[in-house]
Amino acid sequence: MKTIEKDFRERDIDLAESGTVVQYNDKDIARSVSLLPVTYVAVVPQSTIVPRMTHAAHRVHQDVEEGKTTATCINFISGPSNSADIEMDIVIGVHGPVEAVHIVVTDK
């Protein structure tokens, strides 16, 4: 299995309420990009931040209405996953990174 120490990537939409980053995937950006690194670093342009999920869905819908090219797959990434499937022991980062870092940058 492949692992990457860190992944730095600018995201498409970001949710202020939950800290969720929204990643559009296509032939150049695979879905696994957010799952491989041990530390997931999201570079968040301030202009991409919306209050909550309904606003993100509205933005995607708006892009489709305007005829913009949209991704065939959109990932909503809220941080490290947790699992307690095996003997009720909690394991962090089972399906993806152990640590998620968000860096907000002024862009406009």
C-alpha cells in the first residue's frame, strides 16, 4: 500500500461550520489523493469558504447551471476517520490521514 507523508493542495470549497474541505476529482486529481498522506494539509483560499453544506451544494449547482466543467466525483473531507470495529479499540486514520491541517490564505 502506498503512503505519502504530506499532501498540500488547494481546495475548491470549504465549509466554515465543520472545517470540511471539498475536493473536486477528475482524471488529473484522483480520489485517493486525500487518502494516501499521513498528514493532510489543505490550503484554503478565503474566497472558497462558505458557511455550511447547503451553501456548498448551492455553489456546485450554480456551476452546473452556468455550464462550468464540474468534477465527476466530489469528496467532502472532514478530517481523520475513526473506527472501533476490531475489539472496540478506537483507531484514528483508518481510511485516510491521521492528521488534517487547514491553512487559510487571503486570495482576493
